Amino acid sequence: MKFAFKFILLLAINFSVVFEAAALEEPSLALELTYNRIEHPNYIVETGTGLPNPSNGFALQVEYFPIHQVGKLGISGGLSYFNQTRDFVALDLADATVNVWGLSLEGGLVYHADFFVNQILVPYAKLVPTYILSEQYGRITRSYSAQFAIGYTFGVAFLLDILEPGKQNYMERQYGVNNVYLIAEYSQLNLSSTTAQDLSSKGYRLGLRFEF
């Protein structure tokens, strides 16, 4: 009888350790959805005018965390898109309209200064190799460009779990979401382009991050 009691007690202790380890398991993947506000200060359209207004866009990123020691190191990849319509009066075109859009394939090496369980603010920095495809068209000659550059990003993530812990527990049970963050970041991309369609950029991103 004593042996059976000890065996059951030992089994219960082992199961509790397993469940605690599972609860403390670090996230291995993240998904980001952001709205982008981007400036292209060096871009010149065919008529010799630039793009004075920021472009609107969005981005989708996936990140994998291979290292969780002294913060988190991630490897990311994704797509971003921007579009702008520019109205102006050119020398030989009345009320000309130019449309410019771009699609970026982005990689990334990301460091998150995430040291504590349920850390409320998590600063991070990202090195971003980027390949950009773009097109300009309208009442001008249609043209395309493809450019490669390496940019950088600095951001901060605010943990939303602390606002409604009950909802977070539900999302973790139903969808496997460990943490949800509101993210804000500044990014800059510098190209050594010799063409008028220089897509060097700087801007801001605001969105949500889900860690699984």
C-alpha cells in the first residue's frame, strides 16, 4: 500500500513538472501585420518631379526564434507593399497623374531585448536585406525597376496580454497564441541607386504581433 501511494505521488510530481515546463515554453514563431507610412525622398518620376507625400502600405512578416538566451534572436521573412498616386501639372501634360507601387521581399535578423516573463515593453532591432520590385505608370512612359539594399529597423513592442489576461488565456487554449503585442517601429533603407527611381526610404510601421 505504501509503495502504491509513493508511486502515485511520484507520478503526480513528474506530471506537474512536465506541465510547468510546457507552460514556460518559449514562443518559437511570430506573425506580424503592420500598416506602413513611407517616404521616398530620392525618387524622381519621368517629368522631373518627386513624390512629396508619404506612401501608404502594409506588411506581413513571419519570424522564427532559434535562440532564447539573453533575449531572443529571430530570423524573419515577409512581404511589404506601398502605393502612391501623384497629381501634378507638367510642362507638356495638363493634370498628369502618376501611379507608383512597390513590392518588397524582406529578410531579417532580429534581436529582441526580452529578458523577463511577461515583459511589458520589449525593444528590438532588425537588419533587413530587401529586394524591391516597383512600377510607375500613368500619363508617362510605363517603367519598372528592381533594386536590392540592406536596411535597418528599430522598434518597441507593448505586451497587450496585461490588459485582459482572461482573453489571452482563451487565445492560448484555442489558437496557441502565447503573447500579443502592439508594435511601433522606425525603418530606413538606403540604396546606392544611380537611376531616377531610387527607392531609398524612411518611415514608420504600426501593427500587431502574435507569438506562438
